[in-house]
Amino acid sequence: SHPQYEFIQVTEPRPGVGQITLNRPKSLNALSTPLITELNTALSSLQSSPTTRTILLTGSPRAFAAGADIKEMAPLTFSSAYLTSFIESWSNLTHTLKKPLIAAVSGHALGGGCELALMADILYCTKTANFGQPEIKLGTIPGAGGSQRLTRAVGKAKAMELILTGKSFSGEEAEKWGVAARSFGSWEELMEESLKTAETIAGYSKVAVQAAKEVVNKSQELGLRDGVEFERRVFHALFGSEDQKEGMGAFAEKRRAEWKDR
Ligand code: HXC
């Protein structure tokens, strides 16, 4: 239903859930500039779609994404990368996204693929998923936030070891280290549970969901005192929403809340 896309597929597997499937199987979903451009377009169109409430990003059982496209990067020079702000467009992927993004990772999530997964609000994976920042083996370093987001997720000790050695880590380790929220025994279970979580979130007030995502993300930017203060301000603000009245009223009346998204 979205013939404009060549390297991704966009579907609505459940009401309120927009799914983007990376679909460049011949190169294990290597993240070329054209693919990233499509991903940006799809994310911003799901962001503006009134029916989409949660976004699920996935790949294939074999690969979420095996990294930025090495063949595209190989001939780049400093000045061409600098002048075109190579990779900067990746920051747009999630910076402007207000709706929750769940990444469902199976198979390879290497280099830029690992970094893309780390941009998600919730990361689910298979236990056998293959994460890593192997850029050091190519004579370079992570370039889409890996050194920052992975370090925040696992701490300096592990991040430094992973980035300096280029060694992979499994989905099971990702869960144990707090990179992934949960890991699953099969692709089928991964997708079913990801959809369930997406649907659960899609069933809440859009206003509360957007605020919840915003305050959690602020914890990655602010010190504790400023973060707690920011949270309290947003919490106060939600007393101005109809959905707060509806949610608490429904609890008192022992009935299901009917969200108005206001
Ligand atoms: C371009 C890639 C690719 C990539 C795989 N392919 N990864 N093409 N860029 N990142 C292509 C292969 O060239 C091959 O194409 C096809 O996909 C299948 O891959 P194989 O290697 O044959 O598969 P397999 O033996 O199963 O090995 C899987 C693999 C290996 C372990 C994932 O492909 C691999 O090591 N890929 C590179 C991983 C990596 O270094 N990623 C980080 C990239 S740097 P042909 O045409 O030969 O069949 C990076 C920097 C990010 O991401 C910085 C900013 C974003």
C-alpha cells in the first residue's frame, strides 16, 4: 500500500500500530542513504498520521541491520563527509519523533544497525540477536550515537571494551545489561510480544504517552535535580488534560477509561 518505498515496508498490523520493516535483504538491511531517507519519510508520516499511536521498527529474522552501507562509505573523503554532514540525517530519525518507537531486533544489529536499535524507546530482541559496534575493525568508530547511547545503557566499562574490541554481544546479554527491555526465544515470540506491547501503549491516552516518553528521555539529558523538576512540571500540566480526569474518574467509578486524547 506504500509503493513509494523500495527499501522498507510500512504496514498497520494492529489498530494504532504502524510497523516499519527494513527490507533490503540482499545486503542484510545495510543502511544506505536512500534507505535512511525512506525511513525518515516513513517515521515522519507515521508521526503525523492521526491513527498511528505506536511505531514498531523491525527487520528480518536474519538481520535487523548489518550496519551503515560499507560500500557507500568506502570512498568518502573527510571533506565530502563534512560538507554533506554525512549521517546527520540519522539524528532526525528519532529527535522529532514524539510517538513511542519499539525496535524488534533479530539477527545482526551491527554498527549503525546497533545504533539505530539504541535510538528506540523500547528495545526487544531475540536471545540470539547479534549486537555490536565493529567499526574499529574497519578503521573507524561508531558515528550514529553508539559511543554515547551504548555507554549510557551499559556503563563505561563494558562500552569501552565493546567499542575498542569490536566484539559482538548476544540478545541475551543485551537484556542482562539493560540494553534490551526483554529478549525472546524465537522470532515469532519476539514479534508477538512486540505487537502486544505496541497495542498496550496504543490503548492509553496519547497525551499521557507522549508526556511519559518525553520525561523519561529527559533523564538522558538532564542532571537528577533538573530532571525531577521537569517531571513535576509536566505532571502538574497533565492535571489540565481531560484524560487525567477521565482516567482517575473511571478508576473511582470502577469502569474502563475512554480516552479522548485531550
Ligand atoms: C554493505 C553489507 C553490509 C554492510 C553485509 N553486507 N553487511 N553490505 N554494508 N554493512 C552484504 C555483504 O557484502 C553481502 O553482499 C551480503 O550483505 C551478505 O553478507 P555476508 O557477509 O555474505 O553474510 P554472512 O557471511 O552471513 O555475514 C554476516 C555479517 C557480515 C557478519 C553481518 O555481513 C558482516 O560482518 N557485515 C559487516 C558488519 C559491519 O561491519 N557493520 C558495521 C558497518 S560500519 P554480497 O554482495 O557480497 O553478497 C557502520 C558505521 C556506522 O555501521 C557509523 C554511522 C552510521
